Amino acid sequence: MRIVAALLALALPLTAAPAVPAAEAPAIALSSVVPAPLEVRQQGATFRLTDRTVIEAPRSARNVANRLAEALRPATGYRLPVVERARTNKISLRTDESPGYRLTVTKSAITIGARDNAGLFDGVQTLRQLLPPAIDAATPQRAAWVVAGGEIADRPRYAYRGAMLDLARHFHTPDEVKRYIDEISRFKINYLHLHLSDDQGWRVQIDSWPRLTAVGGAPGTGVDGTGGGFLTKADYRDLVRYAADRYVTIIPEIDMPGHVNAAQVAYPELTCDGVAPPPRTDTAVGYSSLCIGQETTYRFVEDVIRELAALTPGPYLHIGGDEAHATTEADYLAFQQRVLPLVAKYGKTPYGWNEIDQAPAAKDAVLQYWNQKPTFTPVHASKVVLSPANRAYLDMKYDPSTRLGLNWAGYIEVRTAYDWDPTTYVPERAVLGVEAPLWSETLRDLDDIEFMAFPRLAAIAEIGWSPRKDWESFRTRIHAYYPRWENRGVNFYRSPQVG
Ligand code: TNX
């Protein structure tokens, strides 16, 4: 920093300028990134991106290089060609042995090294935050595109850093989901869990049971009779690909044996009495259940799991399992004992809300802990993703004046979302990671999603990525991030706690 300041002072005219022109603002500190990087050493000369800079990458890292070029071209207006070899004035991506990624900045080059493309992509996200916020504008800007000299060696605390979107209560279009993927992947979130069915609607095409979407995805199937819609298989595959290009793995969830009213409206044979229930667009929970003793139920469940597994390159398939208040305990157990192994039969790791742990078959499953008790001891499962509702639920209001959201788990201001640790709930060895769910009862469009997600999603991302947490530091860094959201038109919440 001191060196940069000295160089700038030399470059300035001796006749006192009123202020440092914006174009010559000092480079951003390497330690200002969200989530906080593990090791940072700031030293040496800055790198300056110019109209001659090139992006150097082996063919295997072409996808990451293209993402980087796409991120930098609009605001710089530079060509930034992607090449296989370059001598100098380059941003170089290379595979090496660095766990996580290593980012090195010298006068002549920025180098990002990682073992795989996911690591390189994480390094690219860090680099984007080291350039001036103007880099996030959609049109060419006048700015000094400098990056401070030094090195960042960084890697995630947990392998799983997730976000969840509820497409069932209100449908969100593929474009909205893509915009959300763009924003969450900037914070190194690497899983997006899609809640695809609930009492109100069914949001993914299943060929063997076509009425699920014909009826359950019809217009008006959103809460209060608004919205509606569903993802065709083509839409879904396209989303999986879009996410994978940003190193985000999509996890599909079909919620059962509760939260199934929409399926039963479409197929009355999924009820015990064979009578279709009325469609529901209110927000009550816990009143519907599949018919546990009936074979049709398992034919349905297996068809759905098979078709979803075929759409899913990732390891996990989420079967819900929460709030099955209309299912007896014995029935719930019998259901999970049959259904959890079905997920494995189609090559996926079963994943469910913490209730599934009641079943011995949850032994090889991942549990998503959404309860609020400060400690949790799984009986059968050994891996847990932490989403405690009073900390990680992005649909809770920030405070009583928040226009959107619910408050059954309390109010979650940014600091409340930030100030907790997975290991106070379960031992470190049981933690697979963290996830921030966003339920959509009150959310209609992308503006609503963004307002509830940001900045809290960044807080959860830091819990998942960084071993050390410090509120004062996070507050400062996320505040400095605001202009980036502004430049991209993201409708984030300006928390009084952040300043
Ligand atoms: C509880 S948390 C639910 C959802 C609701 C959410 C609203 C969980 C596993 N189930 O059905 O949408 O509360 O905050």
C-alpha cells in the first residue's frame, strides 16, 4: 500500500489537485475480499490491466478463462483475448498443487493456481473483488484497473457451501435462477438446492407422471393464486449446465411424504381415499401426506427419483422429509426405510431435512439441520449441513419493519446471520457445510429474492468458507462491496448494522 501511495504521489502534478482523481484511487487491499481469504501477504508493485492484457490458460481451463473474460470485458472495454501462452501483461490461470487456490500479483502478471477448475474459479471470484467496483458496470468505465501486489493463499473451511431457492411457493423463472447463480457464485457458494415441489405447486417435468406439472405447474399455482409455472426437462438441463459452468452443483428436492398436496390434486390415487383434495395456495404446512401403505405411492416415488437422478450430475438428491405432521411416526419410519434406499439405487446420496434421521436407513444420508436448538446429535446419519432457521433462513425478516418475509424463527439482522458457528451445533467431523435456504411464500420476483438474500447470503458464505470470523471486519468488507451490487442493479438490503 505504502509503495502504491508513493508511486501515485510521484505521478501527481505538483500544483495541488483538489483530491486524488477517482482514476488514481489506491489499489484495493488484498484482505478486503468476502468471504475472507485464509492467508494474505500484500507486497510489491501493483498490476495494471490495460488494453494489451491477455488471459493465459491451458485448454483445460478454457471455461474459467471465458468466465473471467466475460466478467472483465464490459467495464474495461478491453479485448482481453484468451490465449494458451503469453509472456507478460497477463492474467494467467494454471493447474498446480495449490489446495484451494493461490493468487499472485506482480507488476507483470496475475497468476491464479489451483488443482482444478473449481479452485481456479474461486480465485477468479477473488480477483474480481480486487479490481475497482466499477469493474461490475455493464458499460465501459474510466477507472485505473489496478490490483495490489502480493499473494493470497486460500481454501474453503467446508466442502459444501449452499443456497436454496423455493420454486414451489412462487415459481422463479430460469432467467431469475441464473441471475441468482451469478450472484451467489461470487461468494464461492458451490451448491444450489432447488425446492421443486410443495403443497401449492410442482415445478419440474416428470415424463411418467405428466399431470404433476400440467396441473401442479399451471398458472395460478403460486401462493395467493399468483404466478405458477414449471421447468421443463430442457429448462432444467440448461440450468444444470449454466450452474456447472460456474462450478455450482444443482441439488433437486422433491418434498415427501408431507408437502404433497399439489401432487395429490394432479393424481388422486396418491391419497388413501382416492379423492383429490382441493388445490391450495395458502401458506399452511403439515396437512398433506402420501399414503404410506399403498404400492402406488412407491411406484410414484421411484419414478420421480429415477427421472430426477437422470437429470442430476451431482452427488445429492434431496427428498425433503420435513414437517410431516399428517403422517404417523410409524408410517414416517416405514416410508423413509423404503425411500432412502431408492435414492441410493439410482446412484445418488440421499439428502433430507433433519427429520429423516429418525430412520436407520438415514445412515448414509446427509441431514440438513433446520431446527433452532443449539445442539444436535444425529442418531443415524454422520454428515450434516447446517441451516439453523434462526440464523440461516434468508426468508426471515431483518426486523419488524421488513416488508417481505416471515418471522416464525425470529428476526435475522445481518449480524445475527453472521455470528454463529457450525461446530456449536455438531462436532466438526460431522459438518459437511452450511446452507442458506430462501423460502418463497412472500417472494414473487428477483428483486424480492435479492432483497432477502443480500447481504445475509454473504454472511453465511463466509461461515462456510473462512475459519476465522470477525464481525467488524465483515461489516467493513461487505459495506465496501455495496457499490458492486449497485453497479449490477442488485436490490440488496442496506442494513443499519452495516452502516
Ligand atoms: C418451514 S424449514 C418449512 C417450509 C416453509 C418455511 C418458511 C422447513 C424444512 N420447512 O415449508 O416454507 O418454514 O420459513
